[in-house]
Amino acid sequence: MALSAGDVPTMYTVLVNSLSADEAVRRPAEAALAQCEARPGFCSCLLIALQLAVLISKIARLDYPKEWPDLFSVLAQQLQSADVLASHRVFMVLFRTLKELSTKRLAVDQRNYAEITSHLFEYTWNLWKSDVQTILQNLSMLSQRSDIDSILEQSNDLMLICDRWLLCLKIIRQLIFSGYASDSTTAQEVWQVREVCPTVLTAIQSLLPYYSSYKDKQAKLWDFTKRACTKLMKVLVTLQGRHPYSFVHQAVLPATVDFCLNMITNPEQGGTSFEEFLIQSMVFVKSVLECKEYKPSATGRVINESSQPLSLEQRKKNFASVASDMLKVVLPGERVMLLCNILIRRYFIYTAKDLEEWSDNPESFHHEQNLVQWTEKQRPCAEALFIVIFENYREQLAPVVVSILREAMALSPPLETDVTAGMLLKDAAYTAAGHVYYELSNYLSFNEWFHGSLSIEISNGHPNMRIIRRKIALLLGQWISEIKGDTGKLVYHALVGLLQDNDIAVRLAACSSLCYLFQESSFSELDLFECLPTCWTMCFKLTEDVQEFDSKVQVLNFISALLEHAGDKVIPFASQLSHFFQKIWDESAGESLLQIQLLAALRTFISSLGYQSPISYNMLIPILQSGINIDSPDALNLLEDSVLLWETTLLNAPSIISQLLDLFPYLVGIVNRSFDHLENTFDGIATLQRHLAFEADAIHDGLRRKDVLDLAERHDAFASLWRRNSDLENHDCHLEATNVVTINIIEDYIIFGGSEFLKRHGASLANILDTIVGNVNDKGLLTALPIIDLLIQLFPQEAPALISSALQKLIFICLNQDDEHNPSRTTVRASAGAILARLLVMNTNFTGQLLSEPALLASIRQTGISVNNNLLLSLVDMWIDKVDDANVIQQKEYAMALSVILTLHVPQVMEKLDDILSVCTTVIMGGREVKNEDDTSGDITSSSWLGNDNSGYSNTSKELRKRQVKDSDPIKQASLEDMLRDNLKACAALHGDANFNAAIGRIHPAAFAQLQQALNIA
């Protein structure tokens, strides 16, 4: 007999008993579970409601409304149940489904969502209002009782109602957020905002007192009031951000801002002072103050004196004007200054708990203060609010901040050693001054401040002064643009000195500011060189002393900044740095994010070493091998950065030594992996679609027969496959980036590895080119084709046979006339045709063999391409037809190939002599000889040959070598006039004077005259 929904309570009891420590209870329960395992519906009973909700939401995303139109009507019917648990479960499904559907952005999906909102909002909102009254009544009643725990144990209904109420709140927020377009774009009021927000604010005010009432009395209710108040405040933040204009109402915007300001400036008034709620209050005020929709226009409010409705912009101006007036009332100058003072004097001040955490773990404390999300901790949130307030009221607040700063400096002299209230206030004032340096520079001379106070405080090495030393270290980085003249050098030395501090938090702060210093345009590299030995030593020591990932990344970033500016001054420290990099790499095994940072630093290191980079190869080559090996455990994370490091290594190598040659086969795996991933992604999506189609049918049936959950255990596997769909969106960009770097690497190996490279790795190179030509799009092809052209240029006898498969694909491209109205495809065909033209000129025999293969002709015809029996003649037609689409050097390649055709035993050539000579004449007479052409768009090389690789690195000698290779191109050096003149003579001898003269006679006299002029024939 199948298990059903009615068996769930029984199964729950059996599960609980099966976990009992009492063997007499546990063994019967285990036996009962064993008996039930074979019964249909067993999985359904074990699966909890949240998994069901997630499963239904995923399927609804695909099937609603076309395949599952009654989804919400069925859920609405279930809501009518008086059972609190049942309605709670339905609301869970409803929330997950609404959240999933809200991510669909097509217009039709958003209209569907608006319709859902119109049907569900009223019921949900009324239930929420009813539940809040029930909750408040129970909280009031229970607060007077001493037996709260026993009451809650006897009945769980109150906690279920509380959970259902929170679910309803989420649904209401979701419906208002996603059911309407943002009113910031439509300027249409969303009436639910004015309906909901005042009631939510009232609920907050009613619930807050119970936070303190239950704090030491009942943990569950205390936790509920804490969560409820925080979530209610988050709802106000969310709705204000989504519908700012609908918030502009006397009962909404000013009332909420006023409440939040009261909580921030005097939280004891509300009977509560817990951090999470204060953070949300600050977030709300910050959101309102930086809301661009509340900024009044210069023209002010629009008065409508006509019968015509106001335009969109006019309505927006009116809303902005009203909002601005409201904020002026609720935030007068006195309140703004009070808020500024409160933030600095209360929320910026370190507490005893903060200082204890600092002493216990300085490293963690530093990162928590500087790297944490500002919405997660009270002090960073207060600092973010302060910055926004200052931006809005800078003229009023700049004197206030300066006044607090001077007061604090008077209370806490530079040589103070005790942690006093004055010292803590000075730290807070320095924090404020650091955030708003851009305005305080008009009121405060940094030079005087530094010499009169900051430099003295830095030299005060007392352990308690770490509070001020750390803050000064951060402040110097913030004020860096205001540091002028000789003071700059003193600041550099001061920060380097702080790198040697006994406190890690101070050292990390100095490390951070030095990075900012190096990025400043006025930075003096001469001053850096003086400090360089100390900087390296302190960096290495700091790396040994820190433990956390963020610290190691920070030090690596600092080292990278040093390397960028040190240039070849780094060479004396190369051995130490190599040892350091090796040590960090070994210690960071399994920490991919840290190793990615290390690979980026190594790129800078190798570039700084330049042609001296081989001194680091003992460290570098093993790291490279590990990173570019697709079979290594971290290949997925490290591959891209490792390939970039490989490119940089080759760029800065004085020669391609055996160790570097040994790396090339790894490139085969990298290229193949890229395309295998794409193919597997498509296969995975097809599998996913088949399974989801089956599951959707089963779910529909399952809702009717109450046994839906048997299929849910497959959900995680489906979700994994579904996520792979998103890979496709970024895959083209990834392939394009990988392709460019791959081509640059191949380029270096071909040019600087020479014949030794081709002999050792010709097969691997052919594999790569064959994979790329057969799989990339037109843009990728245009990046790869110059490599094939280069191979034929440098190795015209050896290379063609190796890459014959890729060359056959180029023939397909040339003869496939699919480029009409497709400029990129036209460019690809022109480029591919130029490569085949070069091949004919430089290795005529191989070209003849390649084009005469019967299998090639048959394959081309099988694809539906119409060609002559002689593929060479088809190429001749293509060259003649596409010459105008080719660039300068490609046109010369076309003309030279057509000239070579005249010397071959192809009788049909005489029929095309007119067109062939027309192309050759045009190229010659156009004055577009490659040797005189400055336009590099026709270069056979990729852009990196010209030092344009966007990598930030350059090597003049290698660029010169590449330029020499390009200039020595036989096609560029050859004279087309001489070649054509000689080949015409050979053509006449080959085909006979009579046939030749007859063909010449068919040329138009004007064209013949141009030919004579081009060939300097009288």
C-alpha cells in the first residue's frame, strides 16, 4: 500500500524515534523504516517542504503559464485551509515560485507576473495584517507570564504563525518589487507602497519593545522579534530603492526617515539597540540621501496650467521637488550636524570588545574593518552613511569635522601612551578626515598636519599607539593626492617604516597605502629605489607572519606594484623573489584564488626581468607546467592565468631554449579542452531538456495524486545541468580571449623556435590549427589565419604537408559562397584565399597535389558547393571575384598566384586570360606595392607583432625581429611586374603563340594599353 500525505506525521515520528539514544525506542523505529522503504511514496514522506518548494519553483519557471496554467489557482485553493501548518507550507511554495519567476525578464513574463500580483496581493496582505495582530496580542500576553516555555511547548501554533507571517512578508515584498516596473522609469505611483510601508513601520515600532522584553526571558521569541524587526526594515529599504517616487508621501518618506534618524541618534528611545537593526536604519537613510530621484532639478516644480497631462519628465521633476522639500523638513541643518557628530563620536569609536579582538587577532581585525561588506558591520555602515551625508551637506559639515579633529588632537597629544577617550576620539576623527580628504584640504594644510602631528605619532612606538599608527597608515593612502613637494619623500619613508611595526594590523595598513602611493601620478620612482631593499625584506617577512588568505593577497598585490615600478632594478633581488614565489606557490596548494594572484605577480616579475628572465626558470617552469597541464587538479581555475604567464615568458625569453620547447604539447590539450567543454555543454543541455520534460509531466500528475515528491531526488542533478546553460553565454568571450593568447604563443614558437620547433612539435601544431580552423567563428578565424600564412612564409616546403588538413578546410571556406551580406565571412574568405594563393606561389607542386585529390573534390560536392572538376580553376574564379575584398598584401598574393597559373598545364586558363591580366594590371597600376604601403591592415601577422597585444609588456628586440620577418616576406620582396612579364613569355611558349595571341587579341584595347604601361612595354 502506497504512503500518502496523510502518513507524513507518522513518518516524522518514526524518524525522530530512529535517532533516539534509547535503544528500546530506536530499534522499533528502525524496523518500521526498513519496512516502509519498499512502499511507493516513501521518498515523498521523507522529503521536507523546502525541497518541494524549490522543485516546484524550478519547474514553474519552465512551464508556467503555458504548460501549467492552473498552478496559482491550485495554490490559492490550498490557502483556504484553516490549518496553520498547511497554509505555511503553501506559502513556502508560493514564495519560492514567485522568486524564481521574478528572474524572467522578457516583457511577456513580466506581464504574467503583474497579473499574478493582482490576484495574490489582496489575500496575502490581509492575512499578514491579521497575523501581526495575533502575534502582537500573544507577545503582549506572554510577556506577563512566567511559564512561557511550557505554553510554547504545549502548542506550536504561535511559532508557525510567526513563520507564516514572515513568509507573507517576503511574498508581499516580492509582489510589489517584481509585479510592477520601477516607478523611477515610469513615474507611475505603485499604490501598494503607500498601503504597505506605513503599516510595516507601525509593526516595527510595535515589535521593537519586545526585543528587550524577551532578551533574557525566552530565546525563541527574542530571536523572532530580532529577525522580524530587521526583516521589516529591509523591506522598507528594498521598496524605497525599487519605487522611490511611490515613497514620496507624507506618511511614508518623512515618517520613515525620521524614525530611522531617531534610532541612529538615540536608539535607547525605541527600547532597543541591536546592531542588525541599526545597520538597516543606516542603510535606509543612506539610500534616501543618495537617491538621484530625490535630487531637485534647477527649474523646480512644474505647474500644470493646461488640460494636457504632465510629461514623464515633468512628473519626475515634481516628485523630486516634493521629496526634496520633505527631506529639508526632516533633516534641518541642526539635525544634520547632530547626525555627523553622533556617527563620529559614537559609531566610529572603538569599543572595549573591538580592542580585545584586535589584541587577540590583529590580522582578522584589520580585514574585518577594511574588507568586510559595509552592510554587514555597524562601523563600516556608519562610515558609508557619513560619506553620503558629507557629500550632501559638505559646506555645513566640513567645519564640523575639522572642529572634531582639532578637539581630538588637543585631547590626545602625539606622545600619549594610554588608551584614553581622547585617543579613541582622535582615531575616529582621523577616520572621518580620511574619508572626506577632498573637501578638508580646503580647511586643513596636510603639510602642517603631517609635520606637526602625524609624523610624531608615527614615531611613537608604544604598543597602545598602534591604534593611531594604523589609522595614520590608512589616512596617508587616502590623502595621497594632497601630498606635495618634499613631504612626499617623508611620507614614503614613514609608510615603509610602518611596514616594520610590531603589530600586523599596522603593517597591513601600510602595505595597502603603499599600493595607492605607487598608483599616484606624482609618485617618485627615485624615492622608491631608495626604499626598495627594505620593502622586499619587509614583504617577505610579512608573508611569513600572516596566516589569512586576504593578507597574502594584499602582500602579493603590493609586490606586484613594486615590480611594476622597479623595472630592471628588481634584478639584484631576483633570487630572493624566486625563492619567495616558489615558497608561496608550494604553501598555497589547493588555494586557487591565491595562486591566481601569484600568477599575476609572476607575469609582472618576468616582465621586469626582461631578457634576464631565464635566471628564474628553475622556479618558473615547474609552476608553468603545473598551471597549463589540463589534467592537474586546479586546471579549471588556474589555466587562463597560467597561459597568460606562458605568453609573457615567451615574450621576455632571449631565445626558445629546450625547457620552453618542451611546454608546447600542453597547448594541444588546452585548445582541445576549450572545444570539448563547449560540446559537452550542449550535450548536457539536451539531456536536461529531456529530463525536465519528463519531470514536468510527472509533477503535474503528482499534484493531483499527492505523490509528487518521488521525483525530487533527481533535482540536484538537474540543477547542476541547468547551471551549465549559463556557461554558453560567456563561452564565446572565453574562447576569443583564449584564442588570441594561443595565437600569440604559437607565433613566438614559430618565429623564435625555428626549424627545431617545427621538427619537434610540427604534429602538435597541426593538431591545434586543425582544431581551431574547424571550430571557431569568423572572428576567431581571422585571428588564427595569419599563423597559417606565417608558417607557409617561413617553411614553404616543410609546413604545408603538416597542415594539409587545415588547408583543405580553407579550400572549403574559399569555395563556399556564403558571404553575401556578411562582411566578416567575406573577410575570412578573402584571407583564406590569400593563404592558398601564397601556397601556390611558394610551393606550386604541393598545391597541385592537394587540389587534385579526388576525395577532396568529392567532399566539397557533398556539401552542396558547386565547383569545376578542376579545383584550381574554381580558386582562380574566387581570386578574380574577391580581389576587391582583399587588403593590400592579399591583392598582391592573388595577382602573383594568378600569374603562376599562366605557367601551368591548364588549357582553360587561356579563356580566363583577360580577367587574370586585368587583376594583375589593377594591382600594379594602383601603386599599392606592399613595400611602399604604410597601411598595416594587410600585415600577415597578428596585432601583437606590432607591440599591440594589450598585455602591458613590450620587448623592443623581439618586435624588431618580428618586423624583420615581415619585411623579409618573399611575396613582399618580389616584383609583380617582373614575374608577370616572365610568366607571360612562359605562357606563350607553353600554349603556343597562336593560342596565346588569340587570347591576347580578345582583350579590350584600353585594357591592353594599361597592361603594356604596367609592364613598361613599348
